[in-house]
Amino acid sequence: MPPPKKLKIALCQISVTEDKKKNIETALANIKEAAASGASLVVLPEMWNCPYSNDSFPSYAEDIDGGTSESIAMLSSAARDANIVLVGGSIPERSEGRLYNTSCVFGRDGHLLAKHRKIHLFDIDIPGKITFKESLTLSPGESLTVVDTDIGRLGVGICYDMRFPEMSQLYAAKGCQILVFPGAFNLTTGPAHWELLLRARAIDNQVFVAACSPARSSNANQYQAWGHSTVVDPWATVRATCDHTPQIVYADLDLAEIEERRTGLPYRQQKRLDLYALVDLKTLE
């Protein structure tokens, strides 16, 4: 049976504290509220179970594959109990001596459908504004993540991944209908680039794009997220967004709009592939 053409998505922009137990409880409460409001696809933010800092990643990291992850256990049961598809934001993952920024996707039965490790690590230095180097603690993922669900085909990235258009283009070429980015832009890059990048990825590929941020912290010593969780449609119109405070953002999506926009603006068929091409190196291997 083909996926339904229409669905409601919910982006849970939650507050993140230093208390992992409290973060898990907050995430669960938001998932339940979103499902009760009719959402069939629910998304959590990047690093929702710990403060976004290199000091925190090692101590909050969990062994996902080893089955000892309390955060993943909650996500699995929440997806099953609420009968939803859940993109579980991201958490720090510990695996074979390395740390990753990892997003897990669950089906309605609570089964783990896919695991995406952030491919492009957030290493930046903007003088006088912000310096952050994820590579001091984290390792990069090595593959794209396409997820088939009963509500559509998803392409998953994490935050900085959205800056690399080739990744989203490959997702569109693989038939993804919704690109989902748990993310945590900051107060320098957020106002300048967050919405711009989401709209660009949507119009580049004529797909829906959804990005879920943590709420901005009230602790001035913590990383300050931009917030503004946002859903964009294939025409690059912002369907839903918010400010920086804790809340759930909802949007009704009609996947039939993708084909409608691609028919009206058929530039996917108008590319000069005799002059340039997008290559999936993993497929070539």
C-alpha cells in the first residue's frame, strides 16, 4: 500500500538541561502531546538529552547498539505507544571507542528503522562571535540515511549537514519526500542562515524540509540555540515556524504537492547532465 499523501508533522522544540532524566521526561511528554494532537511524524531536536558542548558529549554518551541506552529505550517505547513515526533528534553515541552525533528513526511499532550519524562535523571559527569544533570529541558518520516509512520516504541529516547541498540532492534523487534535520544553530549563524538554508534545500530539490531545534537555554553559560523550528514546502514557503521558546510546531503536509511543483517547474528534467552530474560515491563502490 502506498504511503498516505497527507500527514501532520510535529517539531518538538524542547528545553535541554544538565539533568538527563529531566530531558528524557520532557521529550516523552512532548512526544505524547504531539501524538495526541494528531501528528503521525514527530521530530526531536539535536542533542536533546544533554547540553550541546564538547565537555558534555562524552559523559552523556550512550551505547545504542549495545542495548543499554535509556534515551533510545524511551524513544522506541514512545513511538510504539503513540503509534507514530519518530525521528528521535540526536544524542551522543558511544561505539567502539568513538563518539558520534546520532539520530535514530523509529517506526510505529517502535522498531529502529535507521540510525544516522552526523556526516559533516560543526567546526567553525567566526572571530568575535563563535568558535566550536565538534571534531575535538566527535567522529563523522560515513553514510547517507534514507528511511522508508508508512508516511513517506525520509532523508535524515543533522544540523551542519544541511549546509551541503549535494547531500540533499542525493536524497531527492533517491526519492526522499521529506528532508528532516534536527539542528541547533547558534545566535550568529541562526538569524543569518537557518531559514535561508531550509528554503534553499526545499526549492533546490522540490521537497518538504523540516528542522527541529532545541529551545534557547535560560542558562547564559550554556550554548545558545537559535530555536525557530521550521517546516518548508516544495515551493520554499515557510509552512510553520516559531520563536526561540519551548513549544511544538505543527504543519499539515500534502505529499502530492511535490509532483505538482515538479510538473510546473520541471528543472529536474532540464539539467545539463552532458555538462555536470551528481555522483553517489557509495553506490559506485
